[in-house]
Amino acid sequence: MLKTLRDALKVQEIRKRLLYTFFILVVVRIGCQVPIPGTDSSVIKELTTQFAGGSFSFFDAMTGGSFENMSLFALNITPYITASIIMQLLTIAIPALEEIQKDGEEGRKKIAEITRYMTIALSLIESLAMAIGFGSQGLFGARSSMSTGQYVWVIAVAVITMTAGSALIMWLGETVNENGIGNGISIVLLINIVARIPSDFAGLFDKYVMNAASVGAKGLGAILIVVITAVIVAMVVVLQGGERRIPVQYAKKIQGRRTVGGQSSHIPLKINTAGVIPIIFAQSILQFPVVIARFVTGTTPEWTFYLTSSYWCKGGSSIKYSIGFIVYIVMVIGFAYFYTSITFNPMEVADNMKKQGGFIPGIRPGKPTTEYLNTLLNYIVFIGAVGLLIVASIPIVFSGITGSNLSFGGTSLIIIVGVVLETLKQIESLMVVRSYKGFLTE
């Protein structure tokens, strides 16, 4: 990794792209600190800390603390991520969108345009819900001290600000794709999550090292923090990089006087085929009723504890809330199978191989190949889902047993490792392209 960065910094074009990306990330982090006009700073912390470790913990981690600060970028890139996932599902469910997606570069541009419009629509809905919900709890000052016109104006300004902030983040991410090193939205998400990690580690250090009873306990606390973090990162790297390669052999064909084909290839099936999507789906569905209950009642009903990860894996009378953890496990495995089934079609893969004269050694083309791919895919998806659950569950179990609050967890680490590896590949590809251009101009 360090060698790749050193080599990249030697190239002027790539160095400019890296500096541009860094500048955009600085702009993003500054925007995450500037509060929405009209908000009462003394109330922001009081309102947002009630969600710490609960329904908004992962949301706050993805926004890099901008939600907790109720800043211009309070929504950050979450509407865009949601819109992208929805569009990915709709292209499978709606034939017209599927045809557009298959229409080469023009089709991808149309899908991207629709995603942008959907992002704005989701931003409006989310910002309106947040402005009204938090406004009723005094975010913009006492409601009784404002006239109806003033209150509507304050709400409108907050909605416009948050929507514009989300649109700006989306645009900044796309400029990184064009003028930076690529993966703009993913890099913004990465820096948001990374920005929260130092404060979390500082909290762990204070609790288990500085406040430990003895020198030995302090040393043990420090070692445990380092070991647990290293184990999770190692598991994430293995999970993200692991794949099963299915060998494919292509039959030889005679075209004129030439013999073509006969080469060997493979179909790479990632162990973690669905990425973090199953966890995001499961968390979103579990937390949706919790968020609604918070906004509607202004309190935290006891039934929401079953759906909130900060109440899981605790002893004593709170052990009953861990039923939600079992539901969460089942949902993650279910969504892993569901998402993989709509993104990888064994029948389509088998048909394409058959048309191109390809076959899996030892497996007859057609239906036997489809059945073989289905069986193998089910096996791989289960292993990937279990690995994903282990990585995601370690921080949940640790937080439940120790009572620590962590804004980052296994899901965040999967995103971090995945984006870092993908960005390094992007930098390497830029270097390869430059080498080819240099070769052609010589």
C-alpha cells in the first residue's frame, strides 16, 4: 500500500488528483462543522445525544458527526446511498430500467441522472421530517416565542439548507470522480467514518486504561483494545478479499484458417458477495419504527429497546432485549441471500457461457451448470453472511458487555477496508493508463 502511494506521488498528474481529492475532503469536513442557520446551539447537543449508541448511531457515523452537530451537511451522503440502493433494486424489478442500464454508457448516464433526482427527493423528505421533529423539541428555540410565519420560515430555511447540503456533497463526490482519484462518494463516506474513530478510541482509552485500578489493569486494557481492533480488521481484510474462482474452459473454433478459443478463464465469486448491504437493510428496517416513535412521542418507549443495538447483549433484566439481536442475525442472513439473488443470476451466466462456447470442467452446459452455480452460490453466500455477522457482532457484543458507546463497528470497518482497497486499485489503474499513454507517445 505504501509503495503504491509513493510511486503515485512521483507522477505529477496523479499527485494533482490526490491534492484535489484532499482539498474536497477538507471542504466536506468544514461543512460538517457549520450549524444550520437559526438553530439553538445549547439545544443541539441535548437533542442529538439522546440518539447516541441508539437509532442514529450508525447514521451519525456515516455522516461524520455532522448530524450530531446539526450542520449544513447534516444528511451528508446518506440520501445518495439510499437512492443508489433503491435504483439498483428497481433496475432488477422494472424491465424498462433494466433495458436502460444495459444501454452502454448512455444508459449508465440516465440511471445516474435518475439517481440524482431521487437523492434530492429523499433529501427533501428526510430534512422535512428532521426539521419538524427536532423543531417541535426546541431545536430552533421555544415554539411559543415565534409566530406561525416565523416558525414556518425557520423550518423552510432548515429544509432548504439540509437539502442543498446533501446535493452539494453529491456534486463534490462526482467532481472527485472526474478530477480526483475516483470513488468520490465512497471516499467521502470513508473520511466521515474515519473522522469519528479518534474520539471513540479516546473514550475507550480513558475508560479502560486511564481509569483502570492498577498498572497491570491499564496494560491489559490497552492490549485488549489493540488486539480486538487488529482481529476485526484482519477478519475484514480476509472477508473482503476472499473469493471462489470457478474455472471456465472455452471450446476451440475454426474461423477460416485460424483456430480461436480454447483458452481458460474463471468466474470470480466474492465470499462477501453482498458487501455491507444486508447489514444496512437490517439496521434500517429495525430502526425505522424507533425513529418514528422518537419523533411522534418525544420519548423512548420500552419496546424500542428490542430493536436498538445499544440494549443488546447486556446482562441482568436487560437480557430480554437481546431477542432483537437474534432477529437482526436472521435478517442479515436473509438479506444476504436476497441481495445476491437479484445481483447474480446463475441462469443468465450459464446461458452466456453456453453461447460463447464455454463450460465448467466436469459440468454439462445448460441446466446442470445453472444447478451447480446455484448450489455453490448458496454455500458461498452462507459463509459470507456468517463472516459478515461475526465482524458486525463483535463490537455489538463488546459494547453490550462493557457498556461502551462506539459510533464505529464492524460495518464501518468493512466500509473503510473496502474503500481503501478499491481506491488503491484505482490509483494503480491510473498509473497503468499513464504508462500506456507514455508508451504510445514515444
